[in-house]
Amino acid sequence: MLNYFTLITGATSGIGLSTARHLASGNTKLIVLGRSNDKLESLINDIGDEHLSLCCDFNNTAEIAVRLSEFINSNNVLINKVIHCAGVDQTLPIKSLNANLIEDLIRVNFYSIVEILSVLLKHSINKSSLTNIIFVSSICSIRGFKAKASYSVSKSALDSYMRVLSKELAPNTVVNSILPGAVPTPMSHNVFDNPKTVKHFKEIYPLGIGSVEKVVALIALYHDLDGGWVTGQQIVVDGGVSV
């Protein structure tokens, strides 16, 4: 019997962690990726040892493909779904940006999933198992926000990649992006610790400030939508702020 798993990047914090807990409560077997062994061990202890973990630092893109290939072979698993939640943020005015700063962020937000899919799309390793790929992007991909140039560029690259993949991998694999608005997570705590910013968000978000759980509910919906007729889409979940 084949062992199919869903791979979740960025699974030890924020949206990735909540997604892992949500899917693990069902019948989905998970491979959770993160850069902290301690946090991964804690997560596996919580969700059960039928799930697997792989510690990998996405700042070192050269090691991603090698480590993932070895992991798949040694554990005799196949990955049929991917949820790419890993990401880092950056708030800098354009006059302070340089190529190195942008490169550091894009390495984690974009290059990492390119490396992962370079492995999972090899028949010799993953046996053409992929049926569903979900990228967690951001409304920064479709709207301009001050001091968010590098973050926006990384998410726009991710969404452009998604659209190309949706064409190349059809009809066997669907590929979509989820674009959340601002929600409180460990990565965004500095924003939500500012009362003026929270007040502003309450004023501009028609449905109020969202939550990680609302984003995860949409991720889970598209994760479970096997055989669905939706691919190549930027699916916005932002309480109506981008309308």
C-alpha cells in the first residue's frame, strides 16, 4: 500500500502550524518542514508519530533538494499534496533596499519551493504523485503597500510561478495560491502590537480583522478539493479590503 503524505512548509509557526494541526486532526498524513528541530519534535508529539518531520533551513537553498530526496527515499513515502506556508517578512522603504536584502527574502519565500518541486516532480523520486499544490501568498502580491517592496516582489514571483505550474502540470495537478490579508501571527506581531495600526485595520477591513483560523479553513477546503475544477487562481481571503 502506498503511503501518501501532504508536505507543509513553515509548519512550526503561524499559518503553517495551524494548518498542520487542522489537517492532522483528520485523516491526512503529514510531512512537516521547519528549521527548528525542537519545534518540529514538539509538533510531532502533539499531532502523533504517524506524521513525519524534516528539519531544513530554507536560507540554504543548496541543501533543500538533496535533503528532501534522501528523506523520501529513506522513509519510503510519496507526496501527493504540498502546502507552501514558509515565508519571512520585511518592512523597508525602497530607498533602503539593495539586491542582497531582496535576495535573502526571496530565497526563503520563493526559491525554496522551486527546489522542493524540482524533487517532487521527478518521477524517479515521487512517482508522479503530485495532485495538489497550494501556495500561501499575500494580498501584497496584487496591491501596493508602503515599505513592502521586497515582500511584494517575492509573493508576486510565487504567484507567477503558480500560474505557469498550473498550465504545465494540468490535468494531473491543480495549483493555486491563497492570498491572505493582514492577520495576527508571530511574523506580524509587530504590526498588531501597534494600537494605531489595529484601529486603522478595523476601519478599512469591511468584515473586520481576520484570523489565522479563517485562512486555514480556506487552505483546508482547497487541500481537500480532490478532482476540483479550479487551478491557476489567486484566491483572496482578506475580509474585503482589496475590493
